[in-house]
Amino acid sequence: MELNKLDINRTKTLIDAAKTISIVTHFNPDADGVGSSVALYHFLKRQNKDVQVVMPNPFPSFIDSFVKDVDMIYASKETKKARVRLMESDIIFGIDFNMVHRVGNHIKDALAESCAAKIYIDHHQEPDLACETMFSFPDACSASEVLAHLLIAISPDAIDKTIADAIYIGLCTDTGSFSYNCNNAETYSLVAYLVSKGVCVDEVHQEIYSTFSENRLRLLGYAISEKLKVFPQYGAAYICLSKEELRQYDFQPGDTEGLVNYCLNLKDINFGCLVTEREKIVRLSFRSKKNTIDTNKFARTYWNGGGHIMASGGTFQGKLQPVINNLEAQIKHLKDFSQQSE
Ligand SMILES: [Mn+2]
């Protein structure tokens, strides 16, 4: 990963001159967004900056133990405070998103309107952001990976155990425990470096993956045994969970994390989708096997979304049934999104 030297120097100069710095990641934050925010927070805090993480809304609880001693506000709870903070910042770091609206309705206008110098660190396709500086690497496995290279470039001794742990959870979760999007030897050199800084891989994995509630594990079993629908002729499968079903299993944010990947465990199934009905919105997650379907294009075309080629998402305002009808119709045209057809 070749970070632009001018961009690194500009970032360094901006940090040196700044007093008030905010860090923001996308709505429904994942471990990559939270981990990289936490890592950057500690890095800046050690330079005695006034730093705050403005989290759009709460993140899954399995991340909690990696978020210690971080000054954080939730825009979904303290909207006004979050907006004022963004408006009054000298720098805003935006991490793990490629479009302003991805930070959610509470703060997207404040982010767009703030006069702060904006520095973006991301790995999504086709970024569309007005900013001072952007470190956009769609080939990177995670935003955390990009951030790690930036921090080391700014200060070779930047990474201590706290920062290393936070970066590692981003690397590990965005690659499905190093099973996709990580064919770059450089990623493993970084992992080796993080381990040398004190990351205990066993402990982190237990913390992240072995913290299911009983309800979450039973929801997983129910989803696979009762709700998996397979379309062998189109190489597709999906799981759909209604509001009511989620309620039965006392759904908590993060409980369906990783569920969509089970569709791809099937032989000859290249495209998987998870549909979950939330309060006023239906959320869709798409996954594909390597060199098969471009889910980013699929999500952009049909579901007002996007993301990466092998992992993306979208949303629909409205009821569940039309979503299912449309999805099943779209599955019949999946070959239009196959990567070989280009
Ligand atoms: Mn990410």
C-alpha cells in the first residue's frame, strides 16, 4: 500500500496545528469502523489533542472491551451535541465510508457543512467525498489496515498494544477471520507487526466470536433450518427474518452479524443475501464468492446501496413482502452482475 507522501505530510501538519479533532465512522458501526476510530483516538490523545469520537449510533456489544477510555458521544442520543462538535472541530477524520450520507441522518448535514479540514480513511469503491485529504484504498482489506499504514507513516512508534488491538479487530472482522479480501502478503506483515506489539490472537477471537447470547445462537439455528431459501439454478440463496421473528429471539444489534455468510457455505451457491426487517426499514446484506457476482453493482442497481464487490448492503423503506418479491425476481437476473460478463 503506497500512501501519498504529500497527503501524509499534510495530515501531519494539520494534526500539529489542530486543537479540536473529531472522528466519525458510518451508521451501524462495525468492528472495522469502531476499531479504527478507537485506534486513531488513542493516537491523537497521546499528542494531547482534544479528541472525541462521534459515533452515529451504538455498535454491537462484542466490541465493548476494545473501547476503553475513549471520549465518545452517540449522535443518535445526543444529536445536537454531536452536530455542534462536528461544526466546531478543526479536523474531522471520517473512517470506513465513501459517502457522507453513510454517517446517518443525525449528522450527515453537520459533516457536510462543517468547515473542519476533512481527512477520510477508507477502503470502499468509488468514494464520493469533498475533503482536504483522502486515503482511499479499495484494495485494502479494511479501513483499519489503511489507518495502520497512515499512523506508522506519521510516527514509526505510533502503535502500542491498545492501538494494535483496535486495528486488529478491524482487520480480522472485515476479512471474516482472514478468509476473504486478504490475498495481500502485506496484510500478514501488518498482522505480524501487531502481534509483536502485544495483540493476543486467541483472546481477541474469543472476545469477538465466542460471546453469543443463547438467543443469538438459537436465532442462527432457526434462520438456517427454517428460513434459508436456495435457488440452485441461479446459484443464489437468501435468509429473511421478519421483525416478529427477531423479536422472538430478543434481537440485539449485531446478532445477525455474519449470518449472511452461511449462504455461501453451500456448494455452487455464489450469491447470498440476508434480509432483516427493522422498525421502519428493511435491510439487505449481500455476499458473493470470489470472481462470481459483483454485489456492489447489484446493491447499487436495485437497493440504493453499495459497498465492496464481495460484500455490500442496501435498504428499502417499506414492508418486507415487496422486498422478497423483488429480490426473488432480481435473483433470476443475477448473471447480469457476474464479473466474467464484463
Ligand atoms: Mn470496513
